[in-house]
Amino acid sequence: MSPTFSPLSKELYEELGSACRGQVYRRDEPGFSDYSTIFNGNVVSASKAVVCPLDAEDVSKIVLFCVKHSLSPSVKAGGYGTAGWAIGGDIIIDLSKLVEVDIEPPNEDGSFTSLSDVASANSKGKKAQTNLSVASSGKRRREEDANLRHYDSASLAVASFLRGPPFPRSTLGDGPSPSVRRRIDHHESSSSSLSPAPVISQTSSGSSNSESDFREQSSSTVATTPSPPPGDSATIGNVIHLPTVPINNGLPGANPFGYLDTTNNFPPAPPPTALQSSYNASPMLSSWGTASNSIFANGPLNFGQMQMQIPAQAEPIHPHAFVTFGAGMRQKEIDTYTAQQKLEARYITGSGDGIPYHVPFAAHPVGSSIMILGGFGFLSRLHGLSVDNLVEVEMVLADGRIVIASENEYTGAPQTLSGNRTSLMKWTTDLFYAVRGAGPCFGIATRYKAKAYPVPVVFAGNLIYRFNKATAPSLIKHFRDCVKGAPRELYANVLLTAGPAGKDSLVVVQMCYVGPKEKGQEYLAAISSWDGERCLLNEVNEKSFLHQQDSVAQVLRGKAGRQWFIRSALISSLPDDIINETVLQFADTPVGCTWLFELAGGAISDFEHTCIPKSQREASFTIAALHQWEMEIDDDRCIDSAEEWIAGTLKPVHVGGPLPSFLGRHEPAERVKACFGSNWSRLCEIKGFYDPKNLFKNSFWPLDAAGEIVEPQTHEPPTPEFLTTSVRGQKRKIFT
């Protein structure tokens, strides 16, 4: 029998409603489900009510209400966290109304306008900057959510490829045919009902024809193609092949990028402070144009126009900018806004309307809370993690005080320390130190100010291969060897993705070079030189960073309402034996499992004044198992395979725990502590000062108010009640 959860009493409901300007929804009201649903369908909220504050003052009153009545708050900040902490409290504080965003260049001395000097968009009795508010204060529309979860703009070629018919069987004679085809009768998936989509006709320049030139894809057009002879640019079938450059992979210890030191006609990579990149002055992307007033206008690429344009060369005037945004903003909304609100540039050739600046976020989809949890993405090797680029945060503490925390001090200092300047400075700087990595455990962030960097365009995209357990180890080793010693401008990952039903599993290599296309082509040539399998699709090309941000989600093909499970790790190296064992294990994973290897390093290790320790920052790779499966499926491998890979196979090369942003459901306390390594004891001290009663227990914090370890299930919401049955020999769930 399903458990019965009670709503907030009428008296408390009226008290909360009178204290807060935002709307309150009791559990028994229709609006409750709209605000208490998260991406992971395998979580049930036991909350009594949801409240939607309009600003930090509202949040403060909600916190004081919870303290007064011994209720626990939880915070839903527009992200896609799978653990369920966001809806685990007695009162869910949904921050979706805190939607504002603004971008400003630095002052002449490099300073910025503090959050304390600018009222938030919904502040009562105050006047906010007129350009801050970008969304209505009403309930977030479902069509906006659907638009945010549309990722085809990353690459129409990849979208067509993934939705096309099953791939023809391999004709390779040097090994067994791919052995992990996910049969429809194994795990029936709604994604298998997708009809074949049109494929883009490719050209030798790496561009695609316009939508009017789309042709329907038949099973004969997706046949794999051989690589062209070295030195020639060619288009064979639907695979783009750029000129290859000989590399020396045969000698032990050889530098895969050694050939880049030889004389060539390519310009050198620019320093991050004076980035020069090929940039099309006219709008190349419909989402960057002026035809739409919506910040969600992620239209398809207009490749026909791009082919006809002569690119201009521009360099940014400002090394960075500052972006202010509310905690209700989704990352994709912020990226879209800054892509449109370009800052002035200095044009070497041609002219244009400026260069877009972007905050170093993780790839889409992520909410604003990534700014206080870690944040590893395409710009991290060049500019650091999201937390490293946070300069101020408006936060509500456990005693209801609203503070603006920064590296040096914050407004709203603890009254208990007034008059003691030394102690005051220690605790104020300690808060900002703790917030950048463990933020949800210390308060509720309501507004952020972060650095953003000029990104005119990127040379980025995917190389897609069929997963063959006989050859996949060779590809992963080749990738590992190629990216060893890569420059900071290069981001790269390789992922293994299983299914969906009726489709072969894939190996996808993603790269993103933040710099000139000519230089990016050299790195592509090194990575794509592997010839163990035929490349099914190579769509790496120059594109906007906004669209590249959708690329991981596009390949992952995530869907809200499924069961989700995440495990992650940071590793020091990727030895051959671990690669071999990984491939064998992955071959037996169910539909919906994706295993990811991300190249780490670079600028990440430059930052030391956050609670994420130096040891974690020096890891070579970020690893993640991202598993999703339909609600009715009952297959132990969906969870066990992730646990066995992360905690077993990869254990010899672990570097502490994962980045905090990758903590998932039912994490053991030791893994949480390992995220912070030698900084853990200092974090506990700061927690005891700012939240001694553990008000913010609905977070990954694994201790109670007395400092004792608690079981993960005690501070996470439950899973739905179900019965197990069998359908055609497969275990299924029937929810009660």
C-alpha cells in the first residue's frame, strides 16, 4: 500500500501565505504536482507544500517559518538533479520565479557592480535595472520547458542520424560483428517509435545544405564509409573527412601532437586573454538573429547562408564580462541570453555586431545551482569550473539573514561577531570558500554574479562509431593517447551509449576547440586518424558555443519521467587493463546506459581557494555513468552495472570522490566526504557555525546536527511503491 502524506495544515498554510508574496500550494492542491515533479521519475515527494518566492526577502521569511515550526526546507532551483533532495523537505522552496539575467563589461579597474547595489527584479518597493527581467513572473510555461529540452540545434546531422533506421550489419572481417545490438524485445522503449528523420547532405567543406535540400534517409544511405587517402578532403556517403595530418603514434611515449610543432601555414593558437577566432559577422544562427524576441529561439542552423559569407576576424575588447542571474534561471536560458547580448569587439577584418560571452557552465541541461556545486564543461579546461568563476552570491542563511558573499567579505555579517574584525573576516571568507562546492549545505542561493568569457565560435562536434567490443578498447586507447598533453583550448570526451531499443550501441568522441578553426582541424585530424572501424558520422565543424552546449544532451537522449541513476568518479589515469574491462562490462549493460570519459586538467588545477581540493582538481579524467530506463522496467543491472564499474573496476585509479555536482542517489557518506578530501574537517567547522541545527539537511550533507553519519535514505525522498510481475519473461513493475 502506498504511504499517505499529509498536506500543510490550514492554519500554517495561511500563516505562510501571509508572510510570503509568492504563491503557496498545499499538497492537496492541483498546482502542487507542477512544482514538485523532477526529472527523475523514480522519486516521490513527501512534502506538505510548495512555495514560490519572488525574491530573497520571501526566501528569508520561508526559512524563518520553517525554523519556527520545526519544518525542513528543500530547494528546487531549476536543475535536473536525480537524487531528489530538491523535493525532499516538508516545504519545497521552488525558485522558478527568480528569473533575471544581465551582462556587464568590467569597469576600467576590473571591478563590477555588486549585487548589494542592484535590487532583484521582483524586489518589493525597489527599482531593479530595467534590462534584468527576461521572463514573466507567472508560472513557467510548459512549452518553454519543452523548448529547453530540445537539443537538435546542437547538430541536425546528429539528430537525423540518431533518429534514422537501424544501422546495417558490419561487414568487417577482422573481428566479430558488433555484439551488443539492443533488441526490441529486450527493453521496450518509447524512443523506438521515433520515425526516421531526414539527414543533412554533407559537403566537403564540413557544412550542410539548407533544410530545403534535406533528403530522406534510407537504410542504404547510412552504410559506413572508408577513410579517404591522407591529405585529401573528401565527402563519402554521409561522412565528412577533413585532411589528415600524419601523427607519430607508433613510438612509445611519443607526443601525439608533436607534428604541430612543425612549420605549417596555420596561425598559432591565441592566448586566452586575446582570443582571435574566425567569426561570421552576419548572423549565422537563427537563434542569434533579431527576428525573434524570445530568448528561447533555438532555431536550426542556416548552413546555406553560412557557406556564402566571408568570415571576419575579431578580438574581444574585454578579457571577461560579468553575468548576473537569478537562481530560477536554467543554464540554457543564460547561455541563450548572453549569446544574443554580444559585447563590442575590435575587428581586424570586416565588421560585425560583437562577440558573445559565456559563463563556464556544464553542458546542458543544468540549473543555476551548478555555480555552487562544481560545474565541469566545455570551457573548464580553459577557464576553470563554474565555482571558480563565481564572484558574488546572494544567499539566505539558516537564521534567515540575507547576505552577499564574495571572496573578501559579505554584507549582513553575523551579529555575534560584531566588533571582532579578525574573527569576522575569517568567517566571512570561510562562507565563500564553503559555498563554492558545497553551497546547498550552507544556505539558499537566490542570485549569482559570475565571470563570462568571449567565445565567438568553437570548432566542435561528434565522431560517431558503432560500438564493437572487439575494437572499442583500441578507440578509447587512441583517444587517451591523443589527448595526452592537449592544450587548454581543447575539450574532449569519449562516451559509450547503449541503445535505444532496436539500435546498435555507439561510441561517440566529442571535441570542442575554443580557438581558430584551422587549429581545431589539426586536433580533429589527430583524433579521427583511428581506423579500427568506419566512422558513421563526422560532423565536427565551426559552430556557436550555444549550440555546442546541447551536444551531450543530444547524444544522451535523456527523457524526463524515466528512472535515473548517476555515479561518477575522478581518476588519475586510464590504464589499458581498465579500458579492456570497461568495454567488456559495458557490453552487458541494458538500454539507456551511458558511460562517459571526460578529459580534465588544464585550468581546473589553477584554483585553490574553494572547498574542492587540489587533489581532485589534478585528476586526469572525469568519469560518469548516466543511466536512464523506463519506469516499468525492473532490471538490477540498471544500477548494479554503474556501481560495479565506478566502485569496482575504476577503484585502483580513483582520486577521492567525484565533483559534488555529480553526487547522486543513495551515495555512501564516505564518497561524499571524499569529494572534499583534506578540506572535509574545515567544512564541518563552517557548517557548525552557519547551520548548527542542520536546517539544510535535504542536501548531500551526510551528517546530522550532532555530527553523526546518517543513512542516505533518511535524507532523500522515497521511491514509488510497486509490485513486480513478469511480461514475456522480463521483470516489470506495476505501480500501486
